Amino acid sequence: MFSLASVATMSACIFLFGIFFCIIQNFQYMVKTAEQNVAVTVFFEKDLPQEQMDAIGEKILARDEVSDIHFVSADETWEAYQKIYFEERPELAEGFAEDNPLANHAHYEIYLTDVALQGSLVEYLESVEGIRKVNKSAEIADILTNFNMLIAYVSVAIIILLLCVSVFLISNTVTIGIAVRKEEIAIMKLIGATNSFVKAPFVVEGILIGLIGASIPLGLLYYLYTRLTQYVAGEFNILTGLLQFLSVDEMFRILLPVGLALGVGIGFFGSFFTLRKHLKV
Amino acid sequence: MIDLQNVTKAYSTGVQALNGITLHIDKGEFVFIVGDSGSGKSTLIKLLLKELDPTSGTIKVNGVNLNKMKRRAVPKYRRKLGVVFQDFRLLKDRNVYENIAFAQRVVITPSKQIRKNVPMMLSLVGLAEKYKSYPKQLSGGEQQRVALARALVNQPNILLADEPTGNLDPKNSKEIMKLLETINERGTTVVVVTHNQEIVDQMKKRVVAMHRGVIISDERKAGYTQHEN
Ligand SMILES: Nc1ncnc2c1ncn2[C@@H]1O[C@H](COP(=O)(O)OP(=O)(O)OP(=O)(O)O)[C@@H](O)[C@H]1O
Ligand SMILES: [Mg+2]
């Protein structure tokens, strides 16, 4: 009877864990996606020959911080500029005719593997010969990094708390189980049962509680997560560019083994250490 | 085989249950331990099983000093003993068959062996038909016989029986004692605690009499001696 209660509470704990896990995973995924749009821009010294620009580009791409690099020539820069500022009145741009006013604005857009690395990359870029100016997006990088850290800390704290609660519950179940079966255990011992023989059923019980207590919430989460992502995709499709959810399969590729291992692990260690405490012969 | 030197046992309540017991029992012996209620007989059995540790003195069984035995070695030691407890100590939530099979599982016996041994033991103690009954559905005497079957199923080399006939009628008591005698003849050392004067008188075995935690007489092929006090 009591194990039913602990399966229920265990389920609740793993359910909460799963929810937090999903939120964290999705946040990180969104942050990662956002990071990919944060670029460092470098401009070159006046009249730097194309070969030298290419050489610099290769050096930059070889850096660990860099995920991708994109060359924008002076003409392309001018075209993009025209599109933004002279869209309505193209005749104004005509005045420049063949003369590119942004002739010295060929540049690289550099995409980072991790925004947190922006500082070190910028430092490096500023030391490179032939580079005139480095534009960075400092605020976005800082905000994203800090936000990421905050989420990580909060989630670790919550998960540790949930784990402690679960271990306590299993431990309680086992303690009560030992009390109820005290006489039986005493008899087993007197007819020559080893400690591990006596312990085995309790450990098995703990692991089973963990396994069942993990399977129920994981199943539920799978269903709910599928429904939620479908709902969001359907109702807020304007936002889908912004709210990039991990697919249910991607999510459960990690959550399923982690959740099960957690349940079994809590069940095993919870009962194992409680037994060590209460079953001294 | 069993060797007690100046053994005393005081319970935490202050009761001095044993007060300097020196006793030697050889391999293959059949020994009755008699004495009035509270004289320390059950305490002696519990010390031999290492359910309790003596307050002072040494106990050696099969040449091993129980005081110095490591905790981990205790289960293995107990497997060589068969014990019938005065209060039976059967598992209430298991039937007769399971209670006896349980003793075999504890010592990791193959289930094929168990299926063979358990019915054999049950017919030996005359309970073949009641194998499905639960302890509370049995009479005191029947429970006692289940306890005896459990004690014997692992073929111990020492059998300790605390009042194995306490709840039996004279006829059944005699049968059980005959059974113990047969087991003894096959080489098992048997120590029986009993109040049954008639049986002790008839069987002409060694009789150790206790009173208030000391041995007051130890005679071979004796009858039950009534010690007035
Ligand atoms: N667990 C215990 N705690 C405290 N005192 C105990 C305990 N067990 C037994 N005693 C006391 O130790 C003394 C010896 O008890 P023991 O059970 O050995 O007697 P016994 O000879 O087996 O008696 P009986 O013939 O009635 O079974 C008694 O005075 C009893 O009250
Ligand atoms: Mg007694």
C-alpha cells in the first residue's frame, strides 16, 4: 500500500523534473538558435587586395569560436544599403552612378559557436593585420550568456531538490517495509540468510518503484509535449520563427534514458543506503 | 564439538540468565537440557545460535570461537545448525510448504531439489496433507512439527531443539523424539530442551539439569532428576 504512495510521489517528482527538463532544453535550443544570428563584422584597411582578404577569412574560419563566415563584397554591401535606405526613391541612389560610395566596406560576417566566446574572438580579430574595424554585438551576447547561466543554475537547484525528495521517499518506504517485515527478517537471519539475500527484495522493490514511477510521467509528458508543440505550431504560427521547439523525438531521445536512469538510480541508491543503515546484524 | 567455558549472560534488564556455564558436548551426542522455567535454557540455545553474545566466557562450536567470529561469517555458521524455536517462529504469511522451502532458498538450493526435499520432510513429520495450510490454521503441535521440518531440511550437523514437544500429546511427542533419535543415529548432534519428564526417563540419554543459570547435574543415561529447592 505504501509503495503505491511512493510510486505516486516519485511520478510527481519525475514529472516535474521532465517539465523543467523540457523547458530548459527548449530555452537552450532557442538561445542556440538566437546565437547563430549574432554576428561579428570586420572591415578591412583601405584598398586591401582581395587575396589578402581571402587569407584573413581562412585564418578566421580556422578559429574554434567560429561556426561560419560569410564574405560580403563592397558591391553587395552597397546593394543591401540601397535596398534599406533608397527603396522608395531609387533615383537618389542613381546619383552615385558607377561610383560605389561604400567602396571600402567589403566585410566578413562571422558567426559564433557560442556567444560567450565573442570577447576572445574580438580580441584576436583586432590584432590581425589588415583589419580596420571590428563591430560586435556586445549587449545581445551578454544577455544571452547571462540568461543561459541563470537558467542552468535554477534548473540544477530545482533538480537537486527533487532528487532529494525522491530519495527521502524511497528511503521512507524501505524503512517502513523493514519495520513491517522485522520478524520475517529476523527469522531469515536466524536460519542463515546472508545480508544480501535479505536485502535483495527491498532493493528490487526500490528499483521497481523507480521504474514505474518514471514510466508513468514519461508517458504522460510524451503525450502532453506532442499536443503542446502541435498546438503552438497551429495557433501561433506567426511566432514559429521565434519559438523554435525541439521535436518530441529529439526531446525524448535524451529525456527518456535520463528519466528512466534517474528513477532506477533513485530507487536503487535510496533503498541500498537505507538498508545499510537499518539492517545491521 | 560444542564447548562452553565459564559462560555468563546478563540481559540489559539486569537479569542474570546464565551464571558460569561450563559444558562440553561431543560430536554425535544426544543431550537433554532440563530445568525449571527461567533457568536459562533458551538463553543457552540463543548463545549457541549467536543470536545473543555472552557477557563473559567463551563458546566454541566446531572449533570456532563464536566471540571472535566475523559478522560476515555468521550466516554460513548458522546454516550448519538446525534450530527449533520455543515459539516456532514460522512465517505467518506463508503456507507450510513455503515455510520449509524458504529455509532451502535461504541457502540457495536448486528448486528441483526443493521440490523433492520439502514433501519428504513433511511426510517425515506427518504433515504431508497440510502443506497448503497457513500457520494460524494449524494447532500448536502441528506448528511445532513444521518448525522441526524446517530445522531438518538443510541437513544440519547440529540440531538445537527448544521444547520441540511442548505442545504435543504423549503419542506425538514420542514419535517426534523417535525422529530426533533417528536423526542422531545418522550422525547429527542433537540438543533438546524439554520439560517432558516421561520421555527423558524413557530415553536414557545424557541429561544436563539447570537451575537459576547454573548446571546442577550432568549425567549420562540418566532419568529426569527432580531437584527440589
Ligand atoms: N530478552 C530478554 N530480556 C531480559 N530478560 C530475559 C530475556 N529473555 C529471557 N530473560 C530472562 O532470563 C531468564 C532465563 O530465561 P530463559 O528464556 O533462558 O529461560 P528458560 O529456561 O528457557 O525458561 P522456559 O523453560 O520457561 O522456557 C529468565 O529470568 C527470563 O526472564
Ligand atoms: Mg525457554
